[in-house]
Amino acid sequence: MLRINNLHASVEDKEILKGLSLEIKPGEVHAIMGPNGAGKSTLGNVLSGRDGYEVSSGTVEFKGANLFDLAVEERAREGVFLAFQYPVEIPGVSNMEFLKVSVDTVRKHKGLPALSSVEFMKLARTTSQKVKLDQAFLKRGVNEGFSGGEKKRNEILQMMLLEPSLCILDETDSGLDIDALQTVADGVNAMRNKDRSFIVVTHYQRLLDYIVPDYVHVLADGKIVKSGDKSLAKELEAKGYGWLEGGVA
Amino acid sequence: MSEQVEHLISKEYAAGFHTAIESETLPPGLNEDVVRFISAKKDEPEWMLDWRLQAFRAWQEMESPDWAKVKYPPVDFQSISYYSAPKSMDERPQSLDEVDPELLATYEKLGIPLHEQAVLAGVAMDVVFDSVSVVTTFREKLLEAGVIFCSISEAIEKYPELIKKYLGSVVPQKDNYFAALNSAVFSDGSFVFIPKGVRCPMELSTYFRINEQNTGQFERTLIVAEEGSHVSYLEGCTAPMRDENQLHAAVVELVACDNAEIKYSTVQNWYPGDAEGKGGIYNFVTKRGVCHESAKISWTQVETGSAITWKYPSCILRGDNSVGEFYSVALTNNLQQADTGTKMIHIGKNTRSTIIAKGISAGRSDSSYRGLVRMNPGADGARNFTQCDSLLIGDRCGAHTFPYIESKNPSAVIEHEATTSKVSDDQMFLCAQRGLDPEKAVSMIVNGFCREVFKELPMEFAVEAGKLLEVSLEGSVG
């Protein structure tokens, strides 16, 4: 699915990723943990192609092709999905309209027939129920006046509708109460299958009680300094990051 | 009289202009004889000619206004031709194959059906097309309701008393430079009269007034809604309109009698010129309505065309409890300049006005909102709410707001809100991350920004307006 090899990337001439390597196979869930400023969010932004992130060296192969050859929207259509840490508002554009255009675009790219408005509205309604987002939010402007939790549910709603092949969750758990966390996790778990991969970026072990990862990686100072299975997350919860950084960096 | 004038004119022009007269097109230039010629061509009564001449004499004493934030080389009014007969079938394109492919491509993007494309592009057609029968039924229905909807030339002939009473009653001949020019040389336009208590059974659209040609340059519109009547009028269309005349100076007058309501919606899409700003239309428009007691006038405009737009649809809230509304979207791209807004003049007690103006600037364009809210001494309890929002796309365009507020009544309440924002990188990234290409993303964000205004437009107009913004913004991102 994804093969990252010795990736170096910088923001405003400051190197953030310093030789990151990671391989993700179809169907796997990888959790990325690490201290503040380690480059966790940068990874998601570089993979999705956000402006302002310069890749100086290294390669990323996505489904066997060079990811960096693709523009942001092309990556999205190919199945790279980023669930934002801070979803932005688009005033006046109804959520339903935004979702429809987005789903239409991606389906067209995949060669799937377009959904009629009625079909789409049905799908959007049943999916919003799954993420426990009231239907009223479909009519409101994109994220306009949504609470933190509602914004995150909306991100998962988008993910479920777009059915991407690589889902990157950038601290989706931050600012969520237990109920919302459970809902988000349920959404992710329902989408897990043998073809779809996940990168779950988080500060807290708590999320990983709900979304059980296949692998846990510790990202520190722009590199993966330790990898393990889900027990590593527990260990980190108990010991913090200090013991790792000292030993490796 | 008209015969005399005819004779006089042919004599006058015999020396230099005889060929022109044969081809029914006046050579460039403006003087009293030209005004007489136009009036004679239309077989107008003497009072109409006098009215035009008064306007012309006033215009000669006036100066072109220079206070708007638009820049253009001075217009040489002597280099313009003020009358040309409709093009004959032979002169017009014989089929769509002869029409500018670029124009057709735009029609295609807007989803305009083929036969309408032909009408818009001015293709000669002998065969009666669908909409003629539509127009006929349309007229019959109106007649049944007692509504008059015809060209202003026809109205001058058939309803002289109404024209004498109302023409110039809201925008006097000497109102301003361009209104005076229009009053002197107006080519044609629409007249609408809704009798007392009648609710016009359908939306009136200039699109249905297809029997008129060449009304564009100096168009004159007069709408009178008698007591308790109601009408919704649509002007223009979303299809890009080309016109050989660079200068346009229209006048629109609305009269809403007691308890009447007039809703006037415009989509203006005159040719804006090429990317370098060459060849675009100058659009200097005077639009004003007067509201009597408890009457309401609502202006909604979507302005995307023209190289220069100078336009301030206004309401004079004369009667107590009358209501004025102005909803506007003005989009400028490339080198377009727009100075547009409204005037709300509160005279009556408890008069209310709402102004929602959305300006979008892209490319190297400049967009200004200019609005006046005046509370006269007698306007007890009057209220105004104004909201001006500007959206910038890119970093080479400009947005300006010039609100003028004059309150002479301590009980009047005026609220003004203004914002300026940019299409943010974060919004663009969100859209791209969900698969949208940049142009779709911008048009969606811009449409969202305009939503409050679009919802005031009649349904099918609103959909078209959305598409129109998309087409107008092409090339603004990249």
C-alpha cells in the first residue's frame, strides 16, 4: 500500500522529518505516537500534499507509484484520505453539497456510476446516523459553527462516504469526550478490511483501546525510533517517551 | 410634425450622411438633430421629443462624474452612433457555425439549449422557434390579468397618459450625467403596469420580450405597480452577451404605490473584455424605485460582466412603513472594475431597509461597494441594516467599501457590518484533499459566500447564477 523510504521534509526551511521509513501493507492499522513536535502531523500533511511542506529527499510509493507525482486532489481521488486535526469551516457551502461533489468526483475517478441526488441523500443520512451526527448538520455550512466533537464526527462521515484506501487520522481523538471517541473508533473499526490501511496519529494510548493497531511506532525527532505491537502503546503510557529518545537520538 | 422632422433631418444629413440614412444607421455624433432623428424614427409624439430635448440640453451642461473608483479613458460621445436599425436577416450569422466558437463554448458550459444559443447569438431564423408560442400564451395570460408588459416605444404610443405621468418621475431627466444622456437618446426598453390589487401571475422576464432588437445600449425601463399589486421582474440572462456598443447607460424606474411590492432581479453578464481588459463594456446604470405607504421594493443583482460597472439601485422610502432591500453580488476578475452599491433614502416613518452586498475580487480587478443610507428628519423609527462582505482571491486584486451614513433623526437606527476575507489556503486544501480540483473548490467557496444573496433570486436564476460565477472565475486560480 505505502512504502516510505528515508523521507526528509521541512517546513519554512526547518527540517521536521529526518529520514523516516515505514511500510504499510493493505489491511494494516499503524499507530504513530510520539512527543510534541516530533513530526507526527507533518507526516500526514506531507503524504496528502499540503502546500508549504518541502520534501528534500526520500521516496514514497503509494500503490506502487511515486506519490509525489500526484497533485493533492489526485492523491485524494486515488484514495489518500486525511482526517484533519482542526477541520476548517466553509461558510455557506452546505455540508450535503460538499459531500456530494466530493463523492461524485472520487466515484468518477474510480469509474463508478454517479449516484443520483436521492441515492446520495439516503446514503448520507444513514452514514451520518452511524457517526451519531444529527441530520441537521448535513444542511448546515461545512463545519460552520460545529463543536469540536461534531467536526471530528463530520471527518469520519466524509471518510466513510469516500471509502479511501489509506486513511490518515491526525489526532482525531484530541478534544473528544469518551462517547465521541467511541463513535469515531466504531466508524474506523467498521471500515477495517483486508484492502484498507490506516495511519492513526495520536498522543494518547486511550484511542488505541478502541482502535486496536497492528503496529505501534514511536516518532521522535523526525524518525521512527521504536516499533512494536499494541503492547508498546501501554508501555509508553506507563513510562513516557524519555527513555526512548535518550537511547536512540 | 414627424414628417417635418423627417424632412428636416434628411435635408440636414443629405450632404454628408445620405448613405448612412439609407442603411438606417446614424453616423457617429450627438447633437439635437440626432435626438430629433431618433424620436422621428420611432414616430414619437411631440411631447416625447420635447422631453428628450430637455434632457439633451441638460446633458450638454453637465459633466461626467469622476467620483467613482473606476479608471477609464474619457468617453468620446461624438464617436458613438446613437441609432441603428435592427440587423437584417442577411447581415446576421446564418447559423451557429458562423458564431464565435469561444462564445459557444461558454454557452455550453452554462448548459444553454441549442435553440436559445441561436437566439442569444443573434442567428437569423425564419423558422418560428419554440419560445414564440410560449410568448404568445404568456401575453394572453398577462392580458387576462390586466397586466401591461410591452416595449417602451409601444407604451409611448398606446399609453401616453401613463408614460407622461410616470416617465422621469423617479429618475428625472437631469438626475445625473448618464441618466440625462439616456433620457435624450434611449433606444427602447420595457414598460410594465400592474393594476390595483393584481398579483402578476408570472415572473416577467426580458427574455420574453424577444420582438425587440437593439434595445441594449440606452435601455429604458419603467415599472409601475398600483396599490396592493405585486410583481417580480427578471432582467438580463446568465448567458454572456456581446454587444458592439461599448457604452451602455440604462435607466430603470420603479414606482410602488401603497402596499405594492416590486421584486427586481438582475443578472448582468455583459462582455467584460479579454484578459487584458480590451473591448469590454462600460455599464453606467441608474436604477431607482420609489416606495409609497407600506410598499416594498427589493433589488437583487448578480453582476459578473462589463469592464466597468457603475451602478447603484436605490430606494426612496417615501411612504410610512415602506421597505427597501438590496441584495448584491458583484464579481470582478482580470482587469474588471466595479463601483456598485445602493442608496436608501428614508423619508417616511418606520421605514426599513436591508443591504446585503457581497463583493468578490479576483485577478487584478477592483471592486468597490458604495452605499448611502440617509435618514431624513421625518423618518421616525426608521431602521437600516447593512452588511458588506468582500472576498479576495489571490493577492493582486482590491476590495473597497465606501459607506455613507447620514442621520437627521435621533430615533433612527443604523447598523453597519463589514468584513473582508480571503479564500484561505486551509479551505482550498480541505477541498483538494476531498478530491476537488482548485477551480471547483474556489467556485464552491465563492458560491457559499454569496448564498445569502442567491437565496433571494428566483429558483432557476439562482442555479444559473451559481454556474455563472464558476465560469466567470475561470483562470482566477493557478
